Amino acid sequence: MWQKKIVTWNFLKVLYISVPFTWLLPEAKLLAQRYKGKVILGGPAVYLMEDWVSTWAEVGRELSFIDPLELHNPFATFTTRGCVNSCSFCAVPKIEGEFRENKTWKIRPIVCDNNFLAASKRHIIRVIDSFSDLPIVDFNQGLDVRLLKKWHLEEIRKLKKVQLRFAFDNLNEETKVYDAILSAQKEGFKNISVYVLVGFNDCEEEARYRLEKVKEWGARPDPMRYQPLDTLQKNSFVGANWTDAQLHKICRYYFRSSWVSHIPYDDFNKKEEGFGL
């Protein structure tokens, strides 16, 4: 599964480091400083903060002959890169640039495309056909509810087993998210989860509303705490309408909602319940 940490390898006495998240960069810096030889860094975090990283290590877009994605998760693949949207909270436009379809891709069950539905119908049909023998396909980064059409679901339904994921980032998307979940359910999809952005231009009441709506609509809410694109410490950002305790509690509760659903949110106490993330 996902290696949500730094991965490293050594080739011809060069240390290569792939860094997925900016809050791991301090750890990468220590590794680079301790290594007695050349160090090359890459990965999403590095490309987001390239100016800073380049002051203490070499930045490389091609990290030797190794595909870093295989080290982070050997079951993951990309069939497209980039995204047609420019959401201010999202790193994809800064890391991957303009949206484009890959000519080839590895047949693996975890699809990491950041906006798969932005692809042409021809590409989507080719991708679905290529995955037809896989026992399960997980659209891991979520499908854009603003682009979802009935024919998308009909094509995806041809796969043997599917993990569908959508996103509910703000209240303006409520109708689109509801329609997407309802349409997927009508097509027979049962395993549906929804990423719910928490802590970005919202408040506890609004975030809880979105999380509860996802549950009400018969899908599983996955709270995603907002992280600034240049943060060097995970979960250090607290928006004006939040406290750190509120953010921590709401993510703990809804992340484990299937376990603690019998406990009303207002009665949920992280210290007594001890449900750690």
C-alpha cells in the first residue's frame, strides 16, 4: 500500500530521495546532509518548494531509471497528468502543469489520475478496457463530480469491482455531489467514499454539514484536513474559524465514523474514547 513517507535508493554512489509531502522535507534535508556523496531530490514536495530545496540539494525531475511511484506504491498508476481546474488549495497544477493524456500506462489497480474524467471519451474507454482483467480498480484521487456523465458510470461499471471516490470541497458543490452519488447508486455502485476538505475557508458547522450529508446520502465521508502547500509541519495550520482541537476532533470522529457512529458527535471525547488516527 501507500508509503506515505520518504523513499530512497542508491545508484552509482548517488543517493536519490523522493518526497511526497512538504512536511517531510526537514527529514529529507537531514538525510541529504548526512550522506557522504551526491544527493538528488524529487517528488511533489520538492517541486512545490524547489527554490528552498535547491539551496541544500540538487533537484532532479528524472530520478535515475527508477520509477519512484513504484516505491511509494507498486499498485499505483497514472493514465493522465495534470488537471483542468486550478483550485487554490491544490498542489496538482503547480506540480504537474497542464492536463494531458498519457500514451501508455501500467496496468495497476490504483488509479492516481488527478482528474480522470477530464480525459477524452476515447482515452477513458481505452483505460477501462485495459483494466478489465483486474480484480478491483480504485479511482484513488476521486472523480470530478462537475464532469461526471452517465456514460462514464456505464463504462466504469464494466470493471469487475470498483472503489468510487468523489470530493465535496465546499458548499457550492452540494447538488453536484448529491447527483453524482445518486447516479452511481442507480448504476449499482455500493462502495462510494467522498473526500471532504476540512479547515479551508470553512468552519466546524459547515464542515460537519458536508460530512453528515455524505453519510445521509449513503456514502462514506473521508475528512481531509487542509495543509498549506508550503507547510513544513503537518497539521500546523489552523484557520481563523477553527481551533486545533476542533480540527483534530472532527477528523478523528468522521475518519472512524463506522466505528463511533453510535456516539453522538457532541458527546465524542478523544481522550476517553482513545480512537487515534
